Amino acid sequence: VQLVESGGGLVQPGGSLRLSCLASGFTFSSYTRRWYRQAPEKERELVASITSGGGSRKYGDSVKGRFTISRDNAKNTVYLQMSSLKPEDTAVYYCNAQFREYDYWGQGTQVTVSS
């Protein structure tokens, strides 16, 4: 079982990035998928979540209206489209897959928002 994030990098304030998280080794479609982030010296926070069928999406207050989570079950991939990025969005972003007692994490991808 593996989750691999990609798409992080350095972007200027106001810019956009799209993160991807490819899952392998398990049946992806039944899992709720989430993106978390952790900035230096801060606790990990939930950024966004999407249910197995994509019918329900939730966002942290700090990213509402700027970030969009989506999934493609055929590709075993979840995405996080990030727009209007701010310096305070700088963090390591982690994807998560959870179904009942099964809970998997990726290694994280760094997003840095700076001019």
C-alpha cells in the first residue's frame, strides 16, 4: 500500500498549484480521501476531504473558496487544486486515505509560497 504525492514546489503569492496523490496496492474507490498540511512548529491541520463517491467535500476555513479537492477513482488519484496562494499556505502537504480501520498516509510534498 502506497500513497505518493506530487506537484509541490515554490510559487509566488497569488499563484496556483495542483497537488496529486496516487494510490497503489489497495482498492481506492471505497476510501475517504483527505489532504492535510503541517507548517513548521504548527500542528497538522485538515485542509480538505472528499468522500468515496465524491458526493461530499469539506474544507478547512483557511482555504475555503481557494482550494478544490477532487478525485479520479479510475486513476486512483486525488487532487488538490490550490489558487490564490498565500505565504501562510506554506507547509508540507500530506494525503490520506481512510476506510473503516484502514488509514494510510503519504510522505508529503513541500509547498512554499514566497516572492
